[in-house]
Amino acid sequence: MQRKPADTYTPLYFLGALGAGGLAVTFFMYLMFWVPHEGRPVPNFADITTAFTNGSTPLQVAIAVAVLGIAAMTFLNVKYLIWNFGALSRFQKTEAYAKLRTSNAETTLLAAPLATAMTVNALFIVGLVFVPGLWSVIEYLFPLALVAFGALGVWALRLIGDFLGRVLSEGGLFDVTAHNSFAQLLPAFALAMVGVGFSAPASMSLVPATVAISLMLSTFFAVASLIYTVVALITAFSSMLQHGTARESGPTLMVIVPIVTILSILFLRQNHGLHTTFGSHADAGSTMVWLSQMVAVQVVFLLLGLTVLRRQGYFNDFVFGSKTSPGSYALVCPGVAFSVLLQFFVNKGLVGAGAIEAFGVVYWSVTAIAIASQFLMIALVLRLNKQHFAAQPEGKPVAAE
């Protein structure tokens, strides 16, 4: 009987669902910045249908591509999330799971709340795009969203508490020599994803109490994510300098990229809520400079990661070659996150500050980079899904050695 590489399960397969959910967000960027939505921070079904009916042919094409892309990527997101929960349930009954809970790899379990939080965000986008009249009851949905992300936050914190409680209460339980990657940043990634979910009501609600609660909870998870990122980053880099980067964990060198995007969106949402509800005003020029700094951080870590992966021959073996590694799905998140933040940089940064004209030559030149990154990640997701979830010919390895 032919086997699939995914038959050898690891929680890192949740990153497959995460990547698809992130791609749904990249398509929503088309609607967010190209469809007029006066009086609302995000476009809804009515805005989209009006723009499609009255808009130019290029806008109609963009809307059609965005709507189809959101539907397709959200379907993949939900499909692989459900598959992962089933596989994780079976995995928890094995000796391999018991061993994982006593090793550095215990933090890979954070991929589950991370991917689930992304699914909640993706389903909210689906509601905005496909459900008529949703905006009329949106204030009733925000408390439910806060409860949902609260549950996800508790789940993530409990997993982190189990791990840190184990390794910090006694010495010798954490293998420093195996800390030679940024894999331990996965908890920070999960905390940031929960935080950005908490921040959504701050940017969209008109109820001061809802906005205040959203601001406080999202701030807690943002701060927790930043603290965890700094600690894990410094200790991991020290280990990498001594032992080199773990080959199969090479893609984690770029995990900073999605963390930066998520926290940037979180702070933008908070600033919008502070402006609309509490009268605090952010300077457009400062926002442009800050977003350019965040993009610069992403470019630095993209260059670092791609340099190491190229020197190690990672792409030749695990993407285009015969070997497979679940960690390859970590390659999707940086490309998706870079595409999303670049859209915010162009529209909220450059256009918002008046540095460039909307829909001009410079606008489309930079936006083209974001779109290219987006479609490159779509191709990568399809390639990895084929590698990991299709039966392999006899004699072909089903897992990395």
C-alpha cells in the first residue's frame, strides 16, 4: 500500500492550513484597498457588489479574482484544519506524541491554535465578502469574536505554560544544541495571531467598551509575543552561531516576517480605534516611516533565510527534489506576510502620506511585487500539498531523513 509523507504526522502540518488562510487574506487586500467603502474600515458585500456593477473592467476582473481566491483558499484552509485535528487526535495516542511532549519540539503544538486563529480570521473575511447585511449586526458579533479569541488565547497560553513550566522548573530538560533555528518562535507567532484577532473590534466597533476591551486584550498578547520573540531570537541565534542552522528547520529563519506583519496590522487597528473612538490622532508621515521600517525588518530576515537555505541546498532537496519535510510549509508564511504588509505600506503608508499617487506608475510597480509574492506562494502551497498529501511511488522516500 502506497503511503503519503503526511502519514508520518507532526503538528507542523497545521502550517499547511495556516498558509492557505493567509493567502485568503492576500486576496482580501484587493478588496480592502481597491473597492471604495466610505464610512467603514473594511468593504462588505454591498460595497463589493456596487463596485463590481459600476466599476471599470479592470476593477471587475480584480474583484472576481479576489472573490474566487478568497473562496478557494478558505476552503483549503478549513479542509486542512479539519484534517489536522483528526490526525492530531490519532497522534496523541502514540509514543511519538509522548516523546514530543518531553522534547524541544513540544512547541510545535502551538501550530494548532495558530492555524485555528487564522481560520477564524479567514471566516470573518468570508462573512464580509459573501454574506449580505452582515454589517448591520456586526456589533453583536464582536463580543462573540472576543470570546472565540479568548478561548484560543487560553489554549495557546496553556501549551506555552506546559512547555516553559517543564523546562524552567528543572535544569537539563531543554536541548540547547537543538535550538539552532528559529523554531522556538512558533509560540510568539501564535500569540501574535491571537492578538491581531483581538484587535479587530478596536478598528471596527463603534461601542467604546468593546473598543477598550479589544485594545487591552490585543495589547497583552502583542506584548507577550514581543517578549517571547526577543528571548527566543537571542538564544536561538547564539546556538546557530555555535552549531550552524538545523537543515530541516531552515525555513524558520524567516518566521520573523509573518510576526512583523501580524503585529503591524494589530498596531494599525489599534491606532484606528484610538482615532475613531477616543480622539487620538496618528500622523500619516510617521505611519509611512514606521511601515517602511517594518518592511525593512522583513527584507533583512528574508535575505538571511534565503541565503542560508540556498547554501544548504534546501530548495533543491525539499521543494524541487525527492525529499519531503513538514517544515517546508513554513516557507509559505513569510511570502504571504510580505505580500500583505507591502500592500499596507503602499496604501496606508505611501498613499496615505501623499508620497505617491494612488493607482499611478509607482503605486503599481510596488504593488506588483506584492502580487508576485502572493502568486509565488500559491504555487508553493499547491506544490507542497502535492508532495505531502499524494501517494508516493515505490522507492521514493516519504519523509526526510
